[in-house]
Amino acid sequence: MRDGGPGAYVHVPFCAHRCTYCSFTALEGLNGEAAYFDAVVEEIRSRRSEIVTPLDTIYFGGGTPSYVEPGRLKAVRDVLEESFGLVADAEVTAEGNPDDLDDERLGALQALGVNRLSIGVQSLADAELTPLERRHDADAARRAVSRAVLRFGNVSADLMIGIPGQTRESLRSSVDGLLGSGIGHLSVYLLEIEKAPKLVALRREQPDLFADDDEMATRWEDVDALASASGLPRYEVSNWARPGFESRHNSKYWDGSPVLGFGVAAHSFDGRTRRANSGAMLEYARLVREKGSAFVSEAALPPGAAQRERVLLGLRLSAGVAEGAYEAARASLGRIDRERLDDREAAGLLMRSGGRVRLTREGTLLSNEVFSLLL
């Protein structure tokens, strides 16, 4: 992956329907859409002094950016370029749901400058989409991904491990289906049941529909093997990509590059300090009107904690971190935690080679055993 400049994240909180597992700031319907995007534009303009080098990534996340009028996204993209500048080969990503991505909407997204799509598929089995309350079915997802690959080339798709009723075989079938469509990037996440009351209730009633931790790990290993064999090696704990198709924007979160976050509940990081916008729509708009920004929290980590966080995030990457950076982070720990970290290395969760420290395959599956010591 190439080194880049700062990025911009824009939160688009509107959805046609809120899925059962969603824990993001999102609203059903388009009520308040115009006023919201006016506030985002105002926020961007008022914060134009925060960086001096041009953006090299823009990421429209949600919510469902593909659900809103594309002209709204174009207005935001234009003011970002006007306010901060945009490098010629900037990566501009929009998240989308399959049922929005007909040829007309794909063309409109391309016309406004989007050159990378991230499509929320989650599964290619209809029986697994039902408990998630996804709007699309498997056939619609296949068609949308195929259309997007033909038009954009640079397409990422999301899948989930641990969906109620999912089997090892059904997950492999979903992975095979997406890899066969020509996508360049695959993200696979564990379904977080605890954040979904309906799924918690379903697990209580039908526990046999849910995989245990060992089975979840086995499924992750299956994904890793299938993707790697298809020319998409893993470059981060949950992400696989053809060489050159790694997410430039998301990589900023793992290497500590500056990211400006705009919109409700968006987070910003300037390399030293993290700031969070209000997660309430009305308060967000009010704060932007009154102050030009909507920050409700700000935290600058002390040097030792910042050093450990950089190493923690870097260890998520398959490339790992420089051995010197790892040793400096280790030295900032107390004696007991240093010994525990050494125990993790002795147990084979970490390896050293070529002047770098990486998680082993087993360490990736048990990454929290390492990360919890670096927090």
C-alpha cells in the first residue's frame, strides 16, 4: 500500500430500513435530508483550516449513501475539494446496498466522482438474509455486484460470519460467489449479536442456530484460505484484497494517518488528538450552526498510550509493525503486562522476522489476547 495524505469521512445516516444488527447512527427514511446535508457542507467549510495538504481519500459511509439522492453526495464532494483540495488519483468510496445499485444509480455515483464501491452483501443465502432483515435477496446481490464490477472495477463486498442458521458450507458458497464475480476486495466481519436485541432473543429461543467461538474461528480460516487461493491475500484482520485494491481510506485508521470526520457521529483524528461529533441529529445541526463544528469530545493520548495504540492498530495489518516501534510500546508497559506480552509471543501469537513483528495465524484468531495488553 502506498503512503498517502489525509482523508475525509462523511457520515450519511439515512436508510430505507434499519437492519437487525445495525448499531450505527442511522435513520429510516429521508426526512430531514436537505437540512442535514446543508449542515455537513457548512461544517466542512468552517473547518477548512484543519489541514494544509490535499485529501487523497473520501469515504461516504452510513447509513446507506447509495440510498440518498446522488446530488447530495456530489455537493459534499465538491465542497471537500474546494475547501481542502483533492489529489488527482484520489480514492472516493461510497457504501451501497444491492437493491439501490441499478444501472442508473451506478452511473450517477460514477458521474459524481465515486471510483470505488463497498457493497453490503452479508450473505448470498436467502435464509441468512431474512434474520438480518436485509432488503435484498441473494439474486439481487449477485446482479448488483456484477453490474458494479463491470462499471467500476474497484469493488469491495462485505460478508458476515455467525449469521443465525449459517453453516460452514453456506459461508464458503457466499465467499465463492463473490470471488467469482470479480471483486477486488472482501471484508468479512463477525456478527455482533450483543448489539442486536432481536437476535439476542432468537439465540435464547433457538441456540442451535448460532455458532460457538471455535466454529467462528474455523469459518474465518475458511474465508482466509478461499480468498488467498483466489488472489486476494489478507492484509488486515478482516480484509482481503488483490494487490493494489487495498482500501486506501481504511488503511489510514490502521497507520494513524489524519482523517477528518464530517456529519453526525463522525470521528476525526489529526495524528495526535481524536474528536467526536455529536451523535444526535438535532444537536449536530445546532452545534454546526452555532460553532461551525459539532465536537462533543476530544482526547489527546499521552505519548506512551499513543505509541501503544499505533502498535496495536499496526498489528491488525498482515505486514505488522517495525520491531523498534513494538519494543518501544512494550517498554512503556508496566512489568506485569510486559511479562504477559512476552508470554503471548512465547505461545506463538506473535512472530519476528525481517525487522518486523506480526501476529501469527493463531495470533490473528486470538488477537484480543495481545491487543488487550496494549490498550
